[in-house]
Amino acid sequence: MKASENHHRNDLPPKQNSDQEEAIMLIDETFASYEAHFQEGFEDRVMQACHKATNKKKQEPNFRLLLTRIALSGAAAIILLLISIYISDGSLDPESIFGIKEYAADAALLSYLNY
């Protein structure tokens, strides 16, 4: 490969390219001789933190909280249904709630509720 091809390929002049290679070699040498020194007990602290994290994931789901959320959303749906019945009928008598009462065919709100 020619120097001109190398220049176009890396978009750097040949001198900067060699400076860059020297810098990379210096960094490689520096990190090759690096030895990490940790305080005593570091490994134990890391392992304890890992065990705590995995133990938290193994906890059983809170069924009481789950059932409470389901019950509250169901109660909210019932309240919204009762409000819509009251708006369409003007009362909350059992006939209105159970749908026994006859409705006019052009009742717009009722047609929205059916779909």
C-alpha cells in the first residue's frame, strides 16, 4: 500500500499517523504494567452486594398489593358505569342498573355504551 493510499484511508498525514501509533504503543505499555491494588475485604463486599441483589429478586410477589390494585380498578370501573347509567336514565333504580328499563332507539349515550 502506498503512502498516498494510507493518507486517504486514515485522513491523517503520515507524520501524525506515526505519532498516533507511538501514543498507542505508550498507552499499551503503561496498561500492560498496571497492577490494581484494592483494599482488604473488597471482594467480600462486592460478593455480599451481589448476594443481596439476587436475594431481592427471589422475594415472593406481594399478592395483597396486587389484589388491592385489581379491586380498586374494578371499583373505579363500577363507579364510572353507575355514573353513565345515572346520566342516561336520570336515576339509579334497579331497573336502570340491570337494563330492564326500555330505552328510546335514538338515545345517543346508550348507543355509545353498547359499543
